[in-house]
Amino acid sequence: MTATTLLRGRPLAEELREGVRDDLAVLRDRGVTPTLGTVLMSDDDADEAFMDRKHDLCEAAGIPTKRVDVPPDEPAEVLYRAVERMGADDDVTSLFVQVPLPDHVDACAVRNRVPPAKDIDCFAHENLGRLVVGDPRVTPATPAAVLRLLDAYGIETVGKDVVVVGRNAAICKPLANLFLARGPGGDATVTVCHTATRDLAAETRRADILVTAAGVSRLVDERMVSAGVSVVDISVNRVDADTEKGYELVGDVDFERVEEKASAITPVPGGVGPLTLALILRNIVDVTARGAGVDVTTGGN
């Protein structure tokens, strides 16, 4: 039996960071300072940790940051004003708003307040619309990471059946549209599954490429996939475990069982995550360079 290929994102992420470092030097030579502004309205540990990681990455790369944390029980208007102020700040060249947002917040109202030219995660309506019609200004970091991972390991998408488990607007909907698009990383037949899908296993067994972003620990087991499938597990879920930390991180896929049937599979952690973080840096540089009219060609998106 052929060994299963582990789709590791870390080596690819380091290559991307080298390009980011080179392009940062170009920007600084031109007197341009990329600065990331972030807005968080959550007390969820995972959301806070992910935001902390973004700022740590920027600090390591020498990119200044500005951060606003809004308590999740504050009125929605407090968040709206925070996003507006960050968007209007001339020092902030790129902007990121953490999702999901609290139920009492109108996500569309937040999207409308993010300047498309500063948006690094395709959050603004204009940028999301451009991606859907095939003319993206910016590609969200996680969907971009999935496509780069598949390409780097020679996993072809043309004519393949791709099944995406999850329908959130931050990852799954942009990713489905990228798989549908003409050209590299696209030309696939795409099925998007969600909580109203009647027989999830029947859909996932059809997949040549299975991508999961449902946030449900070990949702997919070996009975739900066909032999030879390529699996990209985006989710990182914390579950109780008899370990020193008291928990372990797992994906939506039961890795040990599905690995036996898959031709390729991402480890969790260590698959999509490292590449996503590197692509956030890439997007900060690209958005800043575009806004300043500076041509950077080392990395690209």
C-alpha cells in the first residue's frame, strides 16, 4: 500500500516569509511602513489566541500593529465606531476584523465599514464580490492556504469532485468560489455541505478532495471517505485529554482512521494553519504596497 502523503504547511510558510521579508525591505526603502489594525469583539479563548498570534507574527516581521478589543456585551455601535476609526486611521495600511461576531452585531454593517483598499481578508462586500466574479483584489488567507497546499503537493483540482464541509462566509464560501473559478486551483465540481445536508457521509464519500471547516471534532471518520481521497482539514478544535495541558488539538477529521484510506491528508495542527499565518503577512504587504503604488513582485498572492 502506498504511504499517505502528509500535507505539511510549515515548509511552505517559511518560503513565503522569506518573500515577505524581501518585499518589506523594498517598502521600507520607499519610505512605506505597513501597519496592521485589528478589531476583536469576543472573549472566546481561541479568538483571542488567534488575534495574539497575528500580532506576534507582525512583531517578529517588524510590522507595527494597532489593536482594539471590544467587550462582546457592548452595543454593536461600539464595534461599528471602532472599525470606522481604524479604517480612517492614516497610519493603518491594512485592516482585519475577527469573526465570528456576537449575535447582536450586524455583520453586513461591519463589512460596509471596512475600507476595501485596506481589507486583508476579503471581508468588505466589494472585495468578496470581486472574488466571486473572478476578479479578486485580495484572497482570504485560509482559502489561499488551501490552494497553495494542494498545488505544492501536486494535487490537481481540474475536473475533480471537491466537497467542502462548512458554509461560513470567512472561509468556506470564498474557497468554494475559488475551486469553481477557471484556471489553476479551480475548474472543479464543488459541493458545499452544511447542517441541513441530509446525508453528509454520502456527499463526503463522493469527494476526490475533501475540505472540512465545520469546527466539529472528529466529525468525519473512515466510513465517510473513499480510498485515495485528498483531505484538507482546516479546523483546529480543542478537546479534553489526559495530557499535561488537559486538552489536545484535533481537526474535524478523525486523523488516525482516515489516514489509512487517504492518499494525502493534513496533520492538525501543522497543516493549513502555518500557511494561513504566513499568507496574512503576505496580504498585509500586498495591500500596503498597492495602496502606496509600490510594485513588489517577490511573493505575490
